[in-house]
Amino acid sequence: MKTYSTKEETEKTVLVTVEDKKRPLWPLENRAEELKNLAGSCELSVVSEELVKIKKIMPDLFIGKGKAEEIEALVAEYQADVVIFNNDLSPSQQKNLEDIIKVKTIDRTQLILDIFARRTVSNEGKVQVELAQLVYILPRLSRMWLHLSRQKGGIGTKGPGEQQLEVDRRKIRERISKLKKILKDIRKHKELARIQRSKFSSFSIALVGYTNSGKSTLFNAITQGHAMSKDQLFSTLDPTVRKISLPGKHRAIISDTVGFLNELPHHLVESFKTTLEETVNADILLHVIDITSECLEGRRIAVLNVLEELGMKDKTNIVVLNKIDKVNNKNEIERIKRDFHNAFSISALKGEGIDELKDEIIRFMQKDHERIEVVLPHRHYSLAKTIRENGTVEREEYREKGLFISAYLPKSIKHKIFKRLKEKK
């Protein structure tokens, strides 16, 4: 069952951002601006934006009935096709709002899923998007059947309609189970690929950050590559992994993955765990932050919350304050840097600060290095190549019993060397 959006014509939309609780790091206007950007990512035409403050969430409509009727009037005035709430709505709240507003009403999660469906290219990404969509759709199936019954006269009513609804629920559950098995196989394949890459280097770096913070631009700057980089939300969904060589014969694996978002729904994180495994398995994270963001601290915390959900709260990270080329006041850059431990200011677009960032990565890599002095017998001469490629060689000389090498190596490589030396012919 495929659920990808195929609608190409521009839909007119009314955006509704509701402030139901105090978010000091996320002002209402900033949340509304982000919703507008998300809508733009789906090529929607925004005809009206509503900012709504409520004292408490209404269990039936989320907002008050009077406000829902005001939105209905806006929809009629602008002939809007869809209303998008910047909040997660329960299935019953969506149904009740649509009964009043009279047009399709969706929430933030459904909008994000639509963006994912449009942007993902890889087979892995498509499987993850479909899984997330089906998990989202399942509890809302009755509402969707209600739409169908209105359009086609009676489908979804008592009797055969309810039986068909249950059949569809069973089909969706079966499809979800199948997709999870497919992702399990993908995970095994990716683990084999990781093992192969580890032959190049045992050290891995992952870029994390809020969506549109400039991760892909930094990835290109470090790797001298051409990964897709656009000034838009969720420009990168499918993970990209590259091998890089750093000064001093240091080598590493670096990955760029999907950007995070504030209050990212739990089931989206669950569905995309396969993609995010590159982050989970990394030795160090580069946490990229847009220094020009008005919600800089809020975005930082949003990323840390997702990392915590992935079990990575305590993983070592380097804070990378990006887009300094857009900041005219250099004193402001230094002021922001003081708020972070171990922060580097860069312009990934202009290449400023990249060399200093690479030096810091190398310093971190060297913390994991140990000195090794070993004589390689003739049958193990091939290990010399492994040592040269993964470490810093101090001295080499041929001796009666074999090749003597003194070098600094990552601990994992050192252990592999000694393990091989213990093996018999």
C-alpha cells in the first residue's frame, strides 16, 4: 500500500499556529514562520496565517468552537483547499475540525511526512517514509473512510462498510510488519557496509543539527564533494557517507543525515532510526548550529532531545556555529561562542574556519591513539600497509626477524594488529 503524495497542482492553505503552553525558547511568531517554511517546502500557496492563543486544549476541537468557525470563514473567503495546524491533532480532533471547517485539515506531522515523501530518493528512505505514514494513518482510518463515504455515497456505513474498514486495518498492520522486516534486512546490509568502510578507517564522524543549519554545505566543504545542499528545510533526507583524508595521514568516515526539528514526533524518530544509525555509531558528532537563528538555543535543545531519544545524550560532540558570513558584528560571534563549550565558528559556504575545525577533529582522533613498537614477521608484512594507512609512523627498519615499526595507531587498529600477529600460519 503506497501512500505517497502525487498531487501536483498548487493548493491554497490557511496556516494555524496555536500556543497552548509557554515555550520561552520558541516564540509563537517563530513557530508560525517555521510552519510557513514547511508549507513552502510542499509548494503550497499560503493565503492566510492565524496565530491563536488558548488557555487549555479542547479535547474535541483542540481550539474553541468560535475560533474554528472563524477559520471556516477564512477558508470560504480565500477558497482555501486545506488547513494546516502547527500542532499534533488527535484523530477525533481532526475529524471534528473538518466537520466545521469543511475542507481537509491536517497537522504538522502529516505535513512533515508529505515533505519526506516528496524528497526521499533511496529505497531505504521510501520504506521508512511509508512505514511512518502507515503508523500515522492507522488510527485515522475511520476519518478517511468518512471522506470516502461522503464522496461515493454510503461506503463506510454499518455492515459491509465496517467490515471493509477492518479489512483495511488488517492490511495496513500486515504492511507495517512487512516494512519493519525490510528495514531489518536493510540494517543488516548497512552493518556489512560499515564493516567494509572500517577497513579504510576505524574513526567515524557524523553531522547532526537542526534542519537547514548548513550540514550538507559543511559536508561538501570537508569532503570536497557535491551532496545536495539547498536553503530549505529537509533538503537532505537520505544519508550520505564519504571517506576523507585529513592532514597527518589521518583518515575517517563522515556521514550527513536528516536534519532534526523541534518536537519531532516519536514515531518519526522510530521510523527513521535506520537512517540515523550512522549517527548512533559515530565516534564524534559535529553539532552544526545556524548562528543567525533567532531561536538558536531552542534549536540546540531540540537536537539534544532527539539525540537523547536515540540514546546518544553523552556522546562527545563539537559545536559548529555556521553561517558567520551572514553576521556583520564579529563581537556578536565571540559572545555566542562563549555560551558553548568547545565551539568553532565557521562559514561552510565560504570555507572560513574549516581548517581549524579539521585540526580539532584530528586532536580528538589522536586522543584514541597509542604507541606501538612491533616486529612484523615476513608472513605478516601486509600489516605494514595497515599501520601506514591508519597511523603515524615514527620509524621503520628491516631486522633479522622481520620489519620493525614504531608508530601511533588508533586503539582498535592496534588490537587488530596484535590479534593478527597471534594467528598461526
